[in-house]
Amino acid sequence: MGHSAAYEHAMARASEKGAAAIGVVYGISDNFAIWQGLGGAGEGGPGQQRPITTPGFFMGFQDGKVIRDLIGAGESVKLHMKLTVELRDGLSSSNVWGTLPGTTDENIIVIAHQDGYYEAALDNASGQSVMVALLDYFSQIPKEQRRRSITFVATAGHHVGSPGTKWMHDHRDTVLAKTVLMINCEHVSVSDTKYWNGALRKANIVAPRRWWIYGSERLFDTVLKSYATFGVGLIADMDPNASGDMGIVAKDMPSIQIIRSPVTKHTDDDKPEWVPAAGLEAVARSFARIIDDVNRMDKKELEPIARTSTAQR
């Protein structure tokens, strides 16, 4: 995810100076296999993205340290790099929609992206599991007791620009016209870590999440109260923008998300043992409570107001 080679423009400078290839050492002691593009949102910071077309790769810290130490010792170091790319034509992916009908023409949308790297336990099986739990729970409530329809969307292409939610944004005047709330289920539960003395150590607690709320004062308080009730840990201040699949649609209607992007994300260590069941349960219960509470409010009661702190009034 975010890293100094992007923030400090090291990759961009190497590309501009004609590098034949760019290798980036992942500065965490574990020797992860990593997927990460050289360009992207982190390069240059928001609004200052620098496209990089130079071939490149990320490597784990232990492998990178060997190369770094040889260079530092004055050794003559030569790297032989082979890049194999396979392009396939005719492939497609689709959003998967499912709707539990309610008793009015308004709806709540729950989204979770369906693509991922390696085992993708956190990113995004964790979000998918919470979405399916909500579907299972609300499907057992009789239709006549559901004020609004609940639409569940497994979105496609998250890692290639989120065309699934972009389509919703592009058609917001029709697709989202009756949507009173969107909930994004994306990397919702991961073990906390401590990087100490050159080692990444796993904690026995769920890592606090970054969070986003776009809506009224009443929605703001309802969401934070639900998180507190079920023990969903949060970073103190709200993110300035929504991220992930929520990013492009976040202000098209009231919206909420919690998200965590740890160092194991996009690595071959994104495995089930990093995803605490207690964290999944807490998030699913919170979102279910929020949906119940929102269904007691009229659409106009959910409209946005600016606020950026967890402090209660």
C-alpha cells in the first residue's frame, strides 16, 4: 500500500532518469511475495499521480537486504530480470446483484468487491463474508417487516479501477435515486501488529479501522453508537475521503465504511489466520443494527452534514 518509494517519488525519479527496470524493497522484515503496481494512487500523493511505464517489481525485505548490503559493501552487483506477461482476450467479469424486496420503493445498498490477490482472506473475503452474513440475517425477516429493499452487490474489477461502482456513479440519477444508504464491506477485520526490533509481531486484538460517514448528524451518531456497542475499534479521526470501492460513489448518497489496509495486504500472507472471527462478527452486528436504525428514519433525516471526529455531542 502506501510506501516511501511512492511518497518520496523515488520510482518516478528512476523512471524519468531512464532506468531499465525498477526494483522496490518492501521494508518489513518478513520476506513477503507482493503484488503492487509501480504507479497508482500513492505515487506523488492525491492529485499528483505520476504514471510509470518502466518494468518493475517488488521484493521481500530479506531478498532486498542481500542486494542492498552487497551494493553498500562496494560489490559489483548485476541483476538479471525476466518479465513474462500474458494477455488474454475475451475475458469478462460482472457485478453480482441480489435484492431482498421491502415494502417501499427506497433501498439500502451493501457492496463488497469480489476480486483479490493470493488467498485474499482480508482483501476481500472478510468483506464478502460480512455481506453474506447480512444477507442471511435479513432474509429471515418477513418482507412486510422490511421498510426498504436491501440490495447486495458483489462488485467487479476493484483492483483495475472499480468499474462496478463507477457504473453506479455514472448512472447515479437512476440507479441510486432511491438509495438512502450505501454500506461498503471492505477489509473489515484483521489482527493488529507491532513492528518491533526488525520483526512484525501479531497481536491478539483486532486492529482499529479507518472510517467514513457521509450523512446527517443523526446518521453520524447512529453509526458511531453502533460501532461502540459492538466493540468495533476505530482510528480517532475520520478519513478525509472514502476509499476503495466506496471512493467514487461516496457522496452520491449517504454512505458509510470501515476499512483497514495492513502490511500483509496484497502479499502472500493475506491468509485466514490474519482475519479474526470476532472482528467479523462485531462488524456484521454493527451493520445490521445500523440498517435497522436507518429504517426508522426518513430519507431526508439521513442527508449529509460535515463532521470529522468520534467525539459525541
